[in-house]
Amino acid sequence: MIYRKKYMDKIIPFIDAKFIKVLTGIRRSGKSTILQMIREYLVQKGVNKKNILFYRFDSIEYENLTSHTALFNELKSQLSSKNKTYIFLDEIQEVPNWEKVVNSLMSDYDVDIYVTGSNSRMMSSEISTYLTGRYVSFMILPLTFSEYLDFRKTKGKIKSIKEEFARYLRYGGFPAIHLSDYTEEEAYTIVRDIYNSTIFTDIVKRSQIRKVDQLERVIKYAFDNVGQTFSALTLSKYIKSQGRNIDTETLYSYLNKLEKAYILHRCSRYDIKGKEFLKTQEKFYLADVAFRYSVLGYSSRSVSAMIENIVYLELLSRDYRVSVGKIGDTEIDFVASKNGSKIYIQVCYQINSKETNQREYGRLLSIKDNYPKYVLRMDDFAEGDYEGIKTLHVADFLLNNQI
């Protein structure tokens, strides 16, 4: 088990606080493992193992706990009469009305509760309805590049940073595929399983979607157009070109469900001069780049978009609020804000012409403020700043914790 310090550092300060700790995110991103880490941390701090309750609701062992009353009675019967009881409920969304159970336990007993979940019932918008003011939420993402390297180091097979980044770009960050030395084909088989279980369990089954082929066409379009501004009209035309029709309401409903299942992340646009968020022409990014390759296959033309996707997820992992910048008729790939400050980022695969150089750097130079600006690229380049703009290899940016 590889220690995921980034998340533990966020969660540990809330241990014993009167909040329900909620871990959300795409299936197989490592939520259950982090629960195990918290449990081990408690034991190391002197908590008696008898005062720690751990339930996995995707296990047949607990299939009898199918109602919130049964769950409440089970947990109540296991509570310590003398000390605080620590309760871990993994994949709790499998129990209807689970929120009533944790609310009641937090109100009436000396407990500290941790829950995980992987679908729309665990989205912050849904949780806030049931646990108003009584929870803190942590989104668990697949491995960042630095975490991926930690996994690789346990195998003793680290190559150069750039070679490792090229591998990470192909394999993605799902922890399961880095626990063994899988081939690319084997890794994508694992990722397709994650994809299928998410799509058909968390979306098709729960939402009772009948036109599954229609949903899959929307998914393939989204996967093939990562980092492109979204237009309902463009997507509708694509679906029609496939011999199908889809109304706008259904289209947005599918995208919303993909977002709630953590398959997609929506990235809004921000008008840099007007200093306001725009409600149209969002972009979508994948929960992990391996989704694109495992579902659509590898394509060299998708590399630039996948690099951009990785940078987006890295910024999320660093707790930035990320948006696409609009300045005049042009775009800045990312405007990332945190704690009253911000950074601007352009991402490109390579710069091999004066026109590309002017495009990438010129857009950042048109922003007349003093916040840090970066161009991230994959090719070879001369070290140094360009009129105050920092140029970094993508891998170096991902490993720089000071940004």
C-alpha cells in the first residue's frame, strides 16, 4: 500500500472533528485504500482496534444491510460504551437513505465517521442536501505524476523523468494498473472494466437509460474532443451524422450524468477582462487519460489534449479552482485560482514555428497583471524566462510543489 500523503495531509486535521468525512471520486481512484490508511493512522495513535468499525458495502459480507434501519441497528450495537467509536463506511451509496444513519449517529453518540462513494448520490450538490453543514468533502483523483513515480519506485524501475512521463501519459493514473508490471493492453483491459462498471452501474442502471447506444455516442464524442469548447449544436450534428437524433435536453442530461459519475470534469470559461464566469462554451476533461485510450484506442493526434488533461487534473489535485481563460477572441488554456491568487497556463506539445511561439506566449503577454504565467511543453527548449513568462517541461511542472 503506497502512502498518499497529499490526501492524508488534508484529512488528518479533521480527525475527531464533528464533521462527517466524505471521500468521493471515480471508481478505483483509491478511496478505499485511503480509508485503510486513516484506520492505520488511528491505530498508530493509540486507538483500540475494537473501537474501529469498517464496512465495505460492495462486499457480499454486508449484503444484509440493505436498509438504513438495518444499518443503524448494526452500527449502534457495535458502538463502544466508554470511548469514541470510529466508523468507516466504504461505498455507502449502496444503502438507501444512508445519510439519515450518519446524521443520527453524529447527533446522539460519540463517533467519528468516514464514508466513501462513487456516484451522483455522493456529489457535493447531493450531499449538501442531506448533510447540511455537517460534513467535509475530499475528492480523490487517480494518481498524479508524482504519486505515479512513488508507485514506480517500489518496483525499482524508474527511468528518466521524461521517459516516465511518456509512460504515465499512456497508462494514466489508476492505482490498480501500477501495482504490477502490466503491459499496455493489460492495463487498458483493467481501465475498460472501470469504465464499463461506472457507465452501466452508476449511469445506465441507476438512471434506467434505454437508449444506451445514444449515451455511448455522446461519451465517444466527449472523449474524442477533450479540451475543445463544447457546443450542443456541434454534438447534435455529430449524433445525426451517425444516423441518430438527440434533443438538447437529453444531451445535457447525459453529460450531467457523466459528470456526476466522475467520468468527466466540467471546466467553465472565465472572462479575464470582465472578471466573470461565462455560462456557455465549457470544456470537459476526463477523470483519467487512460479512459480515452482504452475506449477509443491510441491516436497521436490526441496527445496534446491528453497532456492538457493531465495538467488540469494536477491543478485540481492542488486545490485550484480551474477555468478556461477568455481574453478578447482568444483563450488561455487555464486560469487557476487559490487563496486570492492565480496563475495562468498555456499547454502545448511542441513549439516548432514562430507562429506557434507567438500564439502561446502572445496570449499570456496580453494579460496585464502580475500573476505568474507559464508555458508548459514537451519538446526541447532553451532555459529561461520570456518577458516574465516561465517555460517548463510539463513533467517538471507536475513535480514542482511550489507552484
